[in-house]
Amino acid sequence: MSVLYRIALVLVIIGAINWGLIGFFRFDLVAYLFGGQTAVLSRWIYALVGIAGLITLPILVKRFEDEEDIDTYTRIDRNPSYGMEAGEEADFTEVKKTTEVKKVDKKDNM
């Protein structure tokens, strides 16, 4: 993000805070600090905030275009491993299934 976009974004945030103050408390911070709404300096601030809003529009569009390129991998090598953490997972595809159960007599074990 270039310096121009960062400055514009800061001005937009300042404008949003000012509008929030106007909406909730009927208090215009810019007019209070710079001599009223009709003062030249206040009008310049309002104009800069408006221009900053127009400058930041491409940031909004760029965000939606870049959404497809978001990496969802959590590993550095970008190859997700679905095995165990301790090592590779065993491959049981060639193991034969046996249904035969061996019976063990208790007498032989004692």
C-alpha cells in the first residue's frame, strides 16, 4: 500500500469519526477545532476528507479482486500433510483382512 493510500485512509477514518460524533452527539469536531463549519480551514479539511474517500475507492475494489489469491495453507512449505505429527502415516491398503480368530486355551498359557 503506497503512502498516498495510507494518508487517504487516515483522512477517511478521521472523517468517519467526525461523522460519528455528529450523528451521536451533534458535535462537529472539525468545526470546533478550526473555527466553525464556514471557516476556510474547516472547509479545506472537509474537502480533503472527501477527496480521500474518492482515492480509497480502488482499495475496496482491489480487496475483492485479491480474495481469490488468499493462501489458506498453514504450513511454510505450502503442502498440507494429513499424516500424523510424529511422522508419515502408515499405508494399510495392501494389508489382507483376516476374519479368522485364534483360540487360545488358558491351560497352555499357565
